Amino acid sequence: MSIAENLIEIRKNIPQGVKLIAVSKTMPMEIIQEAYVEGQRVFGENKPQELRDKYEVMAKDIEWHLIGHLQTNKVKYIAPFVYLIHSVDSIRLLNEINKEAIKNNRVINCLLQIDIAHEDTKFGLLEEEARGLILSDEYKSMKNIKICGVMGIGSITDDENQTRKEFINLKEIFTHLRDEFFKKDISFCEISMGMSSDFSIAIKEGSTMVRIGSSIFGERNYLK
Ligand SMILES: *Cc1c(COP(=O)(O)O)cnc(C)c1O
């Protein structure tokens, strides 16, 4: 199936109110352009330089999301334009994002990445760590950051019950944090969860943003 056909198929399964982020990492511009022509305006990438390079060439009405692990020294590449950073996992990183946001005279939207899978290969905060971050004086002094919700990556598993448990857990953590710290802040409303293999479960469990790559663009070839 073509990229256009894949997009049409996937959109049928995504309800109103859930944002589809087309994960275009490793894909060349002409492939991304095919999705753009089909009306897709929201794209996700996991590498800051690749994201910047694509931002520079592609149409300027695209909303670009950084979904992968972010090193502090690379925030500068995306700070001028990034729409949402999904992968904030330390106060040090948040501090750097705030600094770069000030330099660019903007507020940068962020999600706290929560460790829901407990796999060694995955990043993220535990619920207590997220709470500690929000309670810190350092965070409270940051004027150019907006925390809009949480993000999580499910385990790599065929066990749907395991995946479902992890997504239920992320929703619970979101609710705890919202009720404790963001009651009056309507912009704390996003739960980024669900990828090609598990987005239907994620949507059932309350996802507001799904990050879908291979089901739209096909398998990635990292050797290219
Ligand atoms: C690559 C990636 C995705 C998309 O994965 P697919 O299985 O191709 O849909 C989603 N989220 C993150 C953080 C990723 O790195």
C-alpha cells in the first residue's frame, strides 16, 4: 500500500481528539512529502539534527515533535521551532530547554517522559521523580517552559495485557500529577502513548497523541 493509503487507513482508527503524529525518522524528504500532500501536518523525529534539517527544507506549516531521547547539548538545534518535546526526563534537560527557549524568546511545550516499561533500554522518570521535578525550586523558576502532560513507551511484547497495564499506569500517573499540580492549568492535558503495534490499546486507555511510524512509512532501514 502507498503512504497515502496507509494514512487513510490509520486515520479511520483514530478518533477525534487524538492527534496522529507521523513518525518520519530515517525517512527521506520525498517520502515525508507524500504524507504532507495527503494532508498530514504533524511529524515526529527522534534525532535533533535530523529534525532541524527536515524543518529547514519542508513547508513551514508543519508541527514538528521531538519524540526521542534528547541530550542537553543538542537542544539548541530544535529550540527555535520545535512544537513539543515528548522526552523530558531530567531537571537538567528541562533547565537547558528553558535557557534555549529564553534565547529564542519563546515558550517551549514539553511532556515528562515516564518510565512505564521498566526496560533497561528505555528512558524516563518514575512517578516520584516526576513529582520531585515539579516540586523543585529550579522548575518553579523556569518561565519559558510549559509542561503539557506525559509520554510513555510501552514494552516490546506480544502480551497485550502487559501493554494495557502499562498504559493504564501512565494514565493514572497523568491523573495524579494533574490533580496535584495542574488543577488550574488546562494546558496539562496530553498523554502521548501508542505506536504502530499498540496504538489501538493506547487509545482505549486514554491516549491523546499516538506516534506512528512504520504503519505509515513502512519498515525503517537504519543502514541507509
Ligand atoms: C520510532 C518511534 C515511534 C514509532 O514507532 P513505530 O513502531 O514505527 O510506529 C514512536 N515513538 C518513539 C519514541 C519512537 O522512537
